[in-house]
Amino acid sequence: MVNYDDKRSFYRMMLNSDVTVTIIDDEANSMVTATCRDLSATGIAIEMPHPIEINTNVRVSVDSAGNAVQPLDVRGKVVRVTEEGPECFLVGINIAEID
């Protein structure tokens, strides 16, 4: 394990980008707009106005800011939900697959 300050194996990129979250476990595949706070090789943290249940399978899509960078589309599972304030939840997602 690499010895970073927060004891993580991968660096986190701090972002403030809009993302689309699709709840795969929902029969309707509900889509919600959220804000990506940070991203690493194994996880993504998003801020949204309501919680998602732990162990829910989701797809998160991050649009590209330009033609030079491809959009990011990942599938993963919700592993953490923290209420940060009224209508503000931080949702941690473990990335299982990158498309």
C-alpha cells in the first residue's frame, strides 16, 4: 500500500462536475443528476439531494468537457452514504466496471 496522507492506494482527483446517476436496481432505471466531488481508480464520491441505499447498483456518467477527453461511464455499487446537511448526501460508490 502506498503511504498517502489518507492511507489510500490511489490518488483522488477532486472534481466539481455534473454527473448522471442511473439506478440499475430500480425497475425504471431512474436517472438523477448529481455532482461528482472526487474520483479515483476504484471509487467515486457524488453529492446528491437524497440518499441511495447501500448495495444499490448504479451507473455514473461524466460528460466530457471537450473533444480531447472522452466521457466517463462507470458501473458500481453504493458502499457509503453520509448526510452532510439538509438535502445534501455524499454517496460513495465502489467502481466495478469502466465502459
